[in-house]
Amino acid sequence: MRGRALALLVLGVGATRDARAQGTPPQRVAGGDVVEIELEAPAGCAARALAEAELERLLGEARRTGERLLARGAIVEAGAGHYRLELLLERGGATSSRELEAKSCETLAEVAALLVALSHDPDAVERARAKQQAEPAPRVDAPAQAAVPEPRVAVEPAEPPRSPLQPLPPLPLPRLGFVGRAGFVGGIGDLPGPHPGVVGGVGLRLDEFLVELAVEFGGGSQSLLEDRPQAGATFQRVVGITRFCRDIVPFFDGPFPRREWELDLSGCAGLELGSMSGEGFGVSDPQRGEVFWAAPRLDVRAGIGLAGPLSLGLDVGVAFPVDPRRFVITGGDGTVLVVHTPAPAAGRLGLVAELNF
């Protein structure tokens, strides 16, 4: 039973193609070698002599008894440091083939002999192996042929096995960029009437997101008293702006820096913090008043690439004053007159040049 298990183990290695003939049962003969092996090998490799000696050691007298078995094989170089064995077994009208690879031509010769011996009589192979294990180790001065090396049947597969766990692809690095912007801005609702202004800022971009810090100045706006057109006040506003923006079109993988004539659209939310001041004129005691200005802000900004890192941006937004204060002036007779009250919402319109790096 042990010999048959070993036969199944070795004969299962490699690719097998069997073609069994139909007809009369195999003929058994006695006397002479009924098991023959023909083995071709590259120059410098005594594969046939080694296979003959190994076959004789494994089978002994069993080689000359039983059904005739003819083995034909060839060992060829399969690459740097590798050899391939192609072995064809013919017995009783049936054929089978084996293909194996190893790093040594001699190893494949020993394996070929072992495959042939196991195919002919696995019990005889088991008896030869048991006898060799029971014999004492050969002396150093014994003839070289007295100690035939144990066949190495652990051949290597044609390709190394692949692990079922494949490494995950590396995560893409975020795109980091810097934005500098400066331009003109107009406002309405915070100061009396529409008024001009300027804005400048810098920003840090990470993929589709932008964080921006800016300074905005609006001025040159006057408010006159209805019944005294020669009297009134001049106003200005200076604020710092913090905004957080995200690309809307395209929502993912937005162009940065913008390519020439390429458009994009973003939505922003931010906060204005600063001061609003007014100075009276046309009265006997003109004074200057200043209040703290705080207003959440929403913007939509569009951009178009011009050339290289230069692009043009258009901002449209609205700010909502947290605590709009009234500005008043005192007349010569002591009367208090309201000269300006900011609206609950203030509009913003800006045209800026941008440098994207």
C-alpha cells in the first residue's frame, strides 16, 4: 500500500495526456529487460547512463519480469539555469506523457527513472528504498557507484505560485496649489448707494477645494440729508475675508491651473470681519463714527484660463450684516438726523486677475 501511495504522488506531478488503446490485454514476458529507457540530454549531461543505473537500482530483477514498458524522453534547456523533461511512456498499446522542470539535468534524469520504475512496479521501488535505508552508510573509500544518490523528486513548477492576496494600488497624492488674486469689487446695500472698491488675497488649493484669505476696501460713498442737501456723510468699509470654496463644474477633477479658455464654476462660503466708518460734513460740528462690521457671506465664482498661470475670475456674492448700525449727525439746533442705515443684505460683484501655481 505504501508503494502505491508513492506512485500516485509522483505520477500526479506535471501535465498528463493518456491515450489508451482498445484491444487485447498486455502480454507478459520473462527474461531480458522488459523496461527500457531512451533519454536524450544536452552535451555534458550523462542523463541516459544515470537513468539506466537508477532504474536498475530501483527495480532490480523486477525490470526483467512483467509487461513491456518503453520510455522515450528528452531533456532540453528551458532558460537560464532551468531544464525541461518531456517523457513518453508506451505500454500495452497505451501511451502517457509527463512534462517536468528542474534546475539540474541530472535531477531530471533521476526523476525520469523513478517515474518509469513506479509506473512498472511500485512495490519493487518501495522494497529498494527500504533496503537502502536499512544498509549502513558507505565508506569513504568505496567505489563511487556504490552510493547512488537519492533521487530528488521535488521539482519546481513552471511558474511560481501566485498569492491570492494582491497588494492594493497606491493612493493618489492630493494636488496642492497656490492662488494669488487682485482686482476690483463693487458693493451695494452696506454703504449708501453703489460704491467701488478693491480686493486682494491669497489662497491654498487642495484638489477641488480652496481656502482663501483676502482684504477688501470699499469707499467713495456719500449720503445726503433730504432737507439739507449740502450736509451729509462720507462712508467707507475695510474688512478681512475668509472663504472656503469648492468646484461645482466640474465637480471632480477640476482644471488646476486652468488651461487656456477653460471654464470652471465654484461655490464659496465665508465671513467678513472689519469696520465701517462715516464722517459728517456740512454741519457745525462734523464728527467721525466707526462700528464693527461682521457679516457671513456666500459667493459664486467663475474662472476662465487666459495664458499659462494667468486667469480671470468673476465673483457674485451677498453678505448678511450681523448688527447693522445706524449713522446719525447732529444739527446746529441739536436735532439728531439719521444719515445712513445698512441694508439687511449687501451685494458684491468683483472682477479679479488670478495667478495659479
